[in-house]
Amino acid sequence: MYSSSLSLASVVEGLTNKKLGHIRSTIILGGVGTLLSMLGILASFADFLILLGVVFPPVAGVMLVDYYLLRTHRSVLDATRQTQTLPALSTQLTGWEAIVASIFGIIAGMTIHAGVPSFNSLMIASVIYGIIVIAEDSLRKLPRNPVQ
């Protein structure tokens, strides 16, 4: 409870710039925890942890594949490393390829009952992201007006 109250106080102070008393937050969190345990939250706690274990690994898989294998923005990162600045917003704001791959990874992690769900979701999302980006890059290199 003490670490939870410290975390809550830090979040509240960071968001609202207002200090929250540790004693008050410990009492509030203790009451909320007691209430949730009386309502039977522990019966679904394992399912909640499995859900978290399936939702977050695809994001890491997409990031690893993009940075280490595909190197999609390597030239921009290399140029800004020399000047010690952050890259300008020359990249797309929403990575739809990553979102689609993560959704497929989550679905695979929840539905494939062989193996470890977290690993399944990570691998499926990584492979799908790689395929989407490589296919999209190949399509971009095709000539727009074929010679007749």
C-alpha cells in the first residue's frame, strides 16, 4: 500500500501540481483495495494479468523490428545524432502498420492456445509488421504509369 500511495501522490502532483498527503492516499487506497477484494476481484486477476501480458508485447515487437531489422528512419536518426537534436516531424504521425500488426498480435495471443500467449502475440505482431512494411515499400517502388 505504501508504494501505491507514493505512486498515486507522484501522479497527482505531476498532473495537477498539487501535493497529496501520503497518509490520506494510503487510507484511500487501502479502502479501495479492501472494497475490491470483498467484491471478488481476485477471481479475475489472473485473466487480467494474461490480458496485460498479451496486449503489451506486440508493441515491443513492432519497435524492435522497426529499429533493428527494418531501420525505416535510420537516415533521419543518423542526421540528427550528429547535431544532437531531435528529429523534425518528417515522419508520419500515426503508424497504422504498427497498429494493425499489434491488433493481429493481440488477437493471436488471445486465440492461439498453444505455447505462451505473450510470446505468440509478440512474434505474430513482429512478423506481420515486417511483412506490411516490406510490402508497402515494394509497392511504393513500383512505377506509377507503366509503359504501354
